Amino acid sequence: MKFIKPAVIGFTLTLSAPVFADDPQVVNQPSGADFVYDVVLRPAGFVSTVLGTGFYLAMSPFTAITSLQPPHNQFEKFADLVVVNPYKFTFTRPVGDYNFPQTER
């Protein structure tokens, strides 16, 4: 009994050691499903960018009115929200990265 317990522990540690030698970059590479999702999400992001640009142009007079009071950065905030973020999500986001950071101001 005194020999079996250390032998089992040693055997278990010996067999589990290769698990820690795994390359972590292989796990982070996009899979085939990520490419399939991007086939849908990229065009949707492009449509969102185009619609956001139109919405930005249509709402710019109202944004100008709200920019009269400080802080005077309403155009930048609104543009980031409806144009820049969808653009970055569509064109600069890596494949498979769905938690792409939003624009910070």
C-alpha cells in the first residue's frame, strides 16, 4: 500500500506532463466555423456601416443643436457610435474575434 500510492501519483503526473507542453497559439487560431460566421457578419457589418453613415448624415442637424452646450464633442461620439465602430468591426477585426474592442474616447 505504501508503494502503490506514490507509484499511482508519479504515474499520473508523468502522463499529464505533455498536456502542459501544448502550444497556446494553436488554440487561438480561428476555426472553420469562425470563417462561416464571418461570411455572414462581414456583409452585415458593411450594411450597418452604410446605414450608419446615412443615419449620421440625416441626424447631423440635430447633433449640431446638441453640440451647442459643452462638451462640444457630440459629432465625434455619434460618429464613433454609428459609423466608426461598424467600420472597424467589418474591416479591421481579425477573423474569429467577436469581442473586438469598441472605440474609446
